[in-house]
Amino acid sequence: MPTSFVLNGKPTHLDADPTMPLLWAVRELAGLTGTKFGCGVAQCGACTVHLEGQPIRSCVTPLAAVAGKHITTIEGLHGKPAKAVQAAWVKLQVPQCGYCQSGQIMSATALLAKNAAPTDADIDAAMSGNICRCGTYGRIRAAIHAAAATLEA
Amino acid sequence: MAANPRDVPLTSRRGFLQAAGAASAAALTIGFEWRLSGRRAMAAGAIPATGDTNFVPNAFVRIGGDDSVTIIAKHLEMGQGSYTGIATVLAEELDANWANVRVESAPADAKRYANLAFGMQGTGGSSAMANSWNQLREAGAKARAVLLAAAAQQWQVPVTDLRVEHGVIHSPDGRHATFGALVATAATLPVPETVVLKDPAQFKLIGQTIPRVDAVAKSNGTAQFTIDFALPGMLVALLQRPPLFGATVKSLDASAAQAIPGVVQVVQVPAGVAVIATGFWAAKRGRDALQVQWDDTQAEKRSSAAIVAEYRDLADRPAASARKDGDALKAIAGATKKIAATYEFPYLAHAPMEPLDAVVKLSSDHCEIWAGDQFQTIDQANAARAAGLEPAQVSIHTLYAGGSFGRRANFYSDYIVEAVSIAKAHGAGVPIKLQWTREDDIHGGLYRPLYVHKLEAGLDEHGALAGWRHVIVGQSIMGGTPFAAMVKNGIDPTSVEGAANLPYAVPNVQVDLATTKTGVPVLWWRVVGSSHTAFAVESFMDEVAHAAGKDPYEFRRSLLERESRMRAVLDLAAEKSGWSTAPLPPGKGRGIAVAEAFNTYVAQVAEVTVGADGKVRVDRVVCAVDCGTPINPDIITAQMEGGIGFGLGAILYGEISLQDGHVEQNNFDSYRVLRMNEMPKVEVHIVASALPPTGVGEPGVAPIGPAVANAVFAATGKRVQTLPFTKGGFA
């Protein structure tokens, strides 16, 4: 039974096991590989996408659960907070291995979309579900503040 | 975003085509092996050949008629910034226009691309910049010399009249030409045998903060990792490995697995049972449905507690000598004050964010591998053995690695060999991607070994350190591997580095090593020996300083008179942290530690707050580093920051423990790593130096553990001697 949803603004119909996690549907069936597999149990945040603008862990979200919904992946990010976040990521040279950064950017963008001037505590709350083994946390924090500053300006 | 060639995903085939479209196709038609084979696999003739000439003066650079400067990186980019560093050094001597520089990974070819520190192709030991510094400078300078000669010939002017700036050669009469305009002539000229390198005072790129070549692709989801790589018709395999190290398959019932839609085949391979399917999810469901009985008669069935007890016993028995200066036992026996401590270090997993994976396409005479490959020469040999081919029949495309921390640099090529053996068992020549899960990674062995360290010291009547004895007990990383020749007189240098080379001036020093055997496979882990020796040495030195009634910074300093570089980073970290000038309020503490690893010197001062519940929060870390010539200060800073975060997570929370041989952790829920809310503020200070560059990927990890443990002591009077901190209720 195909599942229909809107992926990065495009109506999408995927004929797949409805229990398949959205992560694998997006990566292997829709061919969008920016969203990453890190743990499979919602512990690392590498698979973060937006469901109706809210960050979710696609590795534990069954495909059936997104029927009729809007899903945004790193490939479909748009709008001012997203652009500010991605620009700050490059400006502050955040990525090292880069593998977790799609998920980090999705979480950071969702944070800024609802809170244009997050405090360090807000950042901790929004970002502590995203693991970076390279230890880029300090730069992620600085980049979120920098992105917030450009949104304010 | 792809208008700038640096911004395309560097190792991505798709990025390749975008680059081809954006720039001249000419630069993409050169005969580097991996490219040719890559194109064959994609679509014959997809990139039209042109008559344009490229200038390929050596194995490390190719200059196109479109002015593109393609620099071939022999080292894996796993986050440490190697691509940017390599490109910077070569482009510096070439005087290239940085905007035209792009980086491509080298094929597996030890003749051209050996790590000069290893004698084989591979990345590790923080050696990428150190081993290739002169090689890359010469490669760039020779290419520049030929381009100058080409301009001189075309314009009939003396070469000494010409100058090069940003990829353009200028003549005093106003004529000028870009590199691209000179490639046809340059390609006909001889490459000089020798060349004069730049005076460092003339450096324009080295020493500057050049943005990473991979930053954009890694901020928009286009950077291509192995997990993202696909070939037409490719299948995905998951492998069921035994639940105990050393167990083997006794019997298999694959019927339920084979009934899962999407499962194509179940095959038994030396490492376990593989489920091959149309995609990850079907393979995962198939693997979950496997019924495997295991033969565990040869398996390791001990618990960590039993191994620690054995090691503690061995620490009191005679062991191999790694260093003996004077008579430490006598000096300690006769000391006015004696100090002793025993430290326990657990097994640690590397847990890179990208679970291990490899894509293999196997035919009767060729094995083609795509992976975040770190040990190309060894992987080539092991893959050849698994495939029944010769190493020369194995080609490797090295993609970005989603972290490694040592895990991918392994003698056994475990994940590569698994993928090859599955492709061989499948037998149809269909490309196979082997994908590990996080649980596979946490259970997968090749851990940083478990160690017990026992230290004793004696102070004389003046409070001077008279004797130092250090016994290390643990498994050898290199014994029984192709690197076994490095193990001499029972001493694996990776077990004692950071301890046997104790830098402090102590008249009587004895360092011994008891090498153990367990069924748990082990491997180097970021900063290798210093991941445990630095903790033991620097924690114990702190204990000794306090026993002597001295300030721990001043005490260390007094013993480092002949170690000027080490003392300089110690001084710098102390000064910048306010060690002597800015006391902390009660409940907070400051600790200091210093280490040398891979010829790089790092000192760190950690500030902690210990809550009423005894939990440690690291607030601030001040880090001083001397890595010789700083090639890219921002990457050095990033590696120190990252090393601190990586090391801090390990000492606070990291542990792989065994219960009756079973690994007790499964995923990031139970193998805890550092998170955003636990990352301290980090300040990095780089020592100015004109010495040849040394590495920065690992050394930043070494001092953080003892700096934090010493800070906890300063705050609470309690010593942390068993890792991780969670075991003592400190985290």
C-alpha cells in the first residue's frame, strides 16, 4: 500500500512496507541521502528531519505515520532561519567529519524557527539529542548564536 | 553553490559531473585509475574526451586547461582536515589561485601514495601533515618550476624575470598567463629533479585560516559518505556476528529470514551469517528473523571484573622492562615519603558517527571497493585474500569517512573483508553494500584495550622526586599483526608510549609492561597509548606534587627544564588560564596536565564545578599546543576542541564492559558519549613555531582526562583512579 506525503514540497508516493522507518524510505526510495543513519533508536539525532516543521527522528518514525504530512529534509531546507544556520555553519567552520551535521542543522533550524534568540540553556535543550563524536559542540553553539544574530539584524 | 569548484562534494561522483558541467571537461579525462574505473562503473562515455592537454607533473597535482588545480590527497579525510591541509601545502609552493583548487582522493597505490611514516598507504598516528610536508611542498614547487619554464619558453624571456601570483605568471613586460594557458607547453617539458622551496617568510596560505574545502558540502547534505554511495542494482547486506568473541556458527535456520519480502539471499561467511536484501530495512528484518545456534567453546566468556582482577594481580609480578634509569625500587624503598596509586581503564569503542560500511563490486578478476578507507595497502591485501585475487586486482575508492578515531585503521580490515566475503558468497557480481548498525559497532570489538596501571613514587627528605615506578598491564595492539616487528623484547610501544618516555627529570625510573591475552579484539583508539598513559602519569604526578607540598604546575615545571617545548605549553596554558592569578571559589577546582603525543605538545587546564551530588561539570578548558609550523590555525583549534570533547566523553562516561563474555552496552543509550550540554568552553592557544609541522588529530585527547581528574581533586580532595568517572559517582 503506497504511502503518500509531501517531501520537500513535492507530493510523494512510496510503495513500501509501512513499518519501514522514514529514514530508509527517504534515503533508499526517495534517493535523498543527506539524512543520516547513526543509531536507529532515536539516541543520536543524525536522522533528524522536520515533520510539519517540528524536528523528529526519522529512524524511529514508521513511514505510515507521515501519511498526508509535510516532511522536510536537509535537501529541502529553505527560508531565513535555515539559510542563516547553514551560512553560520560554514562561516564558523563547524563540520569536521560532517556526518552528524545534517541532523544538527535540522535541529538548529527548528530551534531558531520557534525561538529567534535562544539562550545557551535553550540550545542545550534543543541540541543535546544530537551527538557529534568529533566534538564540534562549541562551534555549533556559536553558530546558532551567530545565525540568531543575523536573523535579528 | 557549486560555482566554486571547492564547493562541490569532492569525492562524489555526482559532484564530479556537476564539476564537469561547470568547468571544462578537459580536467576530468586524465588517466588516474580510480577515475577511469569509476567512470566505467557509471556510464561509459558519460564524460566526453577532449583534445585538451593537462599538466600532470607528479602524482599529487593535475592542472587543467581550465585553470583547475586538482590536488590528490593520499590521506583519508575523516574530519581532521587532511584534505584542506594537503591542498594548502601544495598550493602554497605552487602559488596556485586557491579559488581554483579542488581535492580528490588518491587510488590505492602504495608505490605512489605510501605514508612515508608507515611505508604503506594509510592514515593514522596524526602523521598526515608530518609525513607529507616535504613531499607536497616539492610537488607544488616542481609543478611551479615547470610552468615558469613553459612561460619563459613561450615568451623567450629568462625564467628569473618571471613571477607567479595566484595562479598567474607575469613577465616584467606586462605579459601574463594563467596556469591553464600554459599546460600544453608545460606538459612537454621535463620536471626538475631538485627545486628550491619557499622561505617560510613568503608563505601566503600556510599559517592562514583557510576555510575547509569540505565545509559547504558538509553543511548542505551533499558530502558523500560510503552510506550514501550506490551503484545500479546494488543490494544491501547486514551481517549477524557471534554474540561472544570467538564463537562460530553451529547451525543456521534461515527460513524465516528468507520469507521476509525484499530478502534476496542468506549466506554464511567466515565472520557470521549475512542477509542480503534490496535495502537496509529488509536486510534488518531478515537478520532479526535469523535462527542461529552458536558454538562458543572457543569464545571469551570472562567478565570485565575478572579481567581487572587478573591484571591487578599481574601488576605485582615481574614484567618486561620498558625503561630502567638508576634503581627506582631502591630509591622508593629508601624514600622519606612514599606514594602509590592504581588506575583502571575500561575497554572503549570508537563509535564513529557513520556506522562502518563498504560497497564491493566483485568479478572474477577485479574487486572494486568504496569505503572511508584508512589503511589502503592492508585493506587491499586483505580484500584480495578474501576475494581470491591478487592485491593489484583490488581497487579502492576512498570516500569521506564519517569519523574513525582509529577504528577504520585496522590490520584485519574487518568490515572490508566481511563485505568482500559476502559479495563472493553472493557470487553474481552484483554490487553489495555491507552496512553495520550501531549495535554492530558497539558489540564489534577492536576496542581500546582495558588496562591496569600501578604507580609508586618516593620523595626524599627535601621533597624531591627520587624514584618513579610504573607498571602497565594490558593487551598488545600490534602483537600478532603485520606491525608485530614493532614489538621488541616484549614491549609493544603502543602500550607504553606516554609512560616509558616520561619527560620529567627523575633520577630513578622503572617502567614495566605485562602483556596479556584475552579473546577480546583490540585496536588503537584516538591518541593510542596516551589515551591511558597520560591519565596515569599526569594524575599520579599531581598526587606526588601534593605529597611534596608543591603547586602541581610549579612542580611539573621544575622537572621539565630540559623539555623546553613541553614546558612552554605548560607555561602558556597556566598563564592563559589564570592558574596563579585567578583563584576559584569553593566547589570549583582547576587541574593541569601536559602530554606529548606524536611529537606534538599539549597542555590543558580544566576548571570544574562539583555539585552537592558529587557530579562533575567541566566549565572551561584552556589548551596550549605546539605542533611545529601551524599550517591552518583554525583546523588546529578545531582538533583541540574536538579532542577535548572526545576525550572528555570517554573519561566521564565511556566503558565497554563484559558480563560472561557478553558486551553489556548496545547503542548510545548505554555507551554514553559527550553531548552538547556537557561540552565545556574551550580556549586554544597555538605556539608560534618554524619547526616542521606535526599532527593535531589525536594529541588534544591526551591531557583532558588527567586535567579534569586533577581539577576534581582540587575541588573535593578526592582522586579519580577508576574510569570512567561514572563508576565512582563523579559523573
